Amino acid sequence: MSGQNLISVDDALAHILSRAPAITSVETVNLQDALGRVLAENHYVPADVPPADNSAVDGYALRKQDLKPGEPLPVSARIPAGQAPQPLATGTAARIFTGSEIPEGADSVVMQERVDVSNDQITVLAEVAEGQNIRRQGQDLNKGHLALAKGTPVRPQEMGLLASMGIPRVPVMVRLKVAILNTGDELVDPGKPLAPGQIYNANQFTLLGLLSRAGCEVVLCETLKDTREATRATLQRAASQADLIITSGGVSVGEEDHVRAVIEESGELSLWRMASKPGKPLAFGTIGQKPLLGLPGNPAAVLVTMLVVGLPFIRKCQGQTRSRVIGETLPADFRVDSASIRREFVRARKEIRNGEACVAAFPNQSSGVLSSACWADGLAVVPEHTTIEPGDLVTYYSFTDLLA
């Protein structure tokens, strides 16, 4: 087939991202509920973290100049974590614990494994450097500095950082509301018996998983009937409930492919057919002023197109400021003999061969073989008009990074 009417992956992605409507509504949630949400405002450090010098180890706080070779130091104090210490008496040491505040007058902490303790005295058995084992005030965060920027997706480490600043509730962008519409009278929900000609609806659950990982709220999840009017009515209803409509199937050129026709008749179709393998019959447009992403119907193509264009579009809508995923350059352990006009996303995984990392491909790259994605750990990219020999360098994107 001629590639004359195919849109390159890069151009398709740029087009789709340029039409991503930004979510502007904000809600405030408890910190424990913030995982996976997107910060709606900048967070500046209200006070130094840590607020004072503290010990990095269990041991003894002392003043280095008080040490004399072979001479013991009396232990004059005990400093538990959470208590403000008194100044250190000259010529003495203080028993101290991890996280405890360093007393005034001390300039070093010696690990307990490097002292000999006898009769409330210690003898230091190792060299001491001034400042050792002390975590300085503001070592992590300085008051007034920007800690987390608006648009940052909240991971466990961001939750911890917000907690370290004493923040119990955070403003976040409201969840993107998404409608999932799968096409095909042949689709049956798991758990029901299959009649002749029917298949189980895999795409619905792939999309549910992807949208959950992306922090979206699914407000409608239905199977479209294979008629023009039923398709139109359901798409218009979805547009009234959701910020984004995602369909699977119905965007090719068959007589029963109604989604693309309804978009053209009742909305706007601004993109159709991407130079991607799998994922060529991708459509993008609007219904009722709401964006609609029309995915192919084959299960592996649904996954790949969501990873390549769907999730970046969702992140843009959510106001995420993260940069695009950066892949690894690794030698291929597979072969592509025929150059294609389409960019191919090969379900692959990173393996170690003879002590070196390489990328192995699943043997069957059919767009209907979803098991290939369960075997794989990511996608290897074969550029347009390119063949691959074992040892040639390819770009590899892990599923972990693509889904992050």
C-alpha cells in the first residue's frame, strides 16, 4: 500500500499534542491520597530540611580537638532522637543516635563500632575528620527554594518530600474523565460463554489498566453496537460526560467501521492513518468539542498506540511537565529483512548475551498477538525505510518508562 496518505508518527504525535485540552480544575486531597496525581501549584520549602544538624549514625558526638591519642573521653550526656540537646561539655563526648540533633560544641560523630566503651568513657579507635557523620541543616532542602513544580506527577518519593516539609494536604489537578468505547457485536465480557463468532473483549481491560496507571477517571465504559445511529448516539453521550473519548476498532475502511464515519459526519476528523506498525488506522478528532482518540481494534495495536500517542496526550491534558521518555541504545538480537514505510514498534525485551545487554524480539509481531507484550519488557523501534541485522543499534523503551 502506498504511504502517500499516511502521517508520520512524529507529525501525528505533534498534531495530537497540539490539540490537548488542559485540565484547569483543581481539588485538594490528603497527602496519602496524592499518589499518581499531578501537582496544581509550586511548592516552596517553608523551613530547612533537616531543621538542624543531626547525626547520620548511632555513635558519639564530640569535639575533634578534645581527642588525645590513646586517652579516653568521659561520656557526659545521652541525646535521644526528638529531644533538644544541651551544649556539649568541654573534653567530653555525648552518646547520640541516628537523627538526633548535634549538641552545640560538637563537630564530629564517631560510629559506635569505632569506639571502645568502658566505665562511662570511650576510647576512639579510628581517625576522626571534622564534620564526619553529621547531616547539616538544610542538607536536603533550603527554606524558600522550589521543591516541587506545578505539573509534577506525584510518586512515592514526592509524597515523602512533601511530608518532610510538613504538608498534609496538596492541591492537585482533577482527574481526566475518560470514556472507553469498544466496537464490535462480536465482543463478549470475560466470564460469559462464547457463541460462534464471538471473542472476549481484551481491549477494554487493557485500556482500563492503562488509564488507571495514568491517574484517569473512567466515567463510561461500553461496547458500541455496529450500527451508524447507535455509534453516533453513544459517542454524543460520551462527549457529554467525559473530557476524552477513546474508542477501539471502527476506524478502518470496512463497511462495519462506523466510528470514523460518525466523526466526519457529526464532529471533526483531523487525523487518520499513522505510519506506525502496528497502529496504522489511528484516528483523531472531536465529537461535541471533546477530543476523540480512535485506536485500532487489534489488541497489541491498542497497547502500542496508547503507549506511543495516547499516554503522552493524556499527560499533556493533565498538565504534566515531564519530558518525553528517553530510550536506551542497544544492539539488536533480531532481524528485520524488509524495510517498511512505517515505523515499527517491536515488542521486545532486554537480555544479557555473553555478558552484554541486547534487545530480543518476540517471534510473532502480529497486531493481534497480545501475549507478545506479556513476554516483552518494552518496545524496540525500527525506523522507517530501515532493515535490521543482529548487532545493529536500536532504540529501546521499557514499559516501566513508557507507563511512568
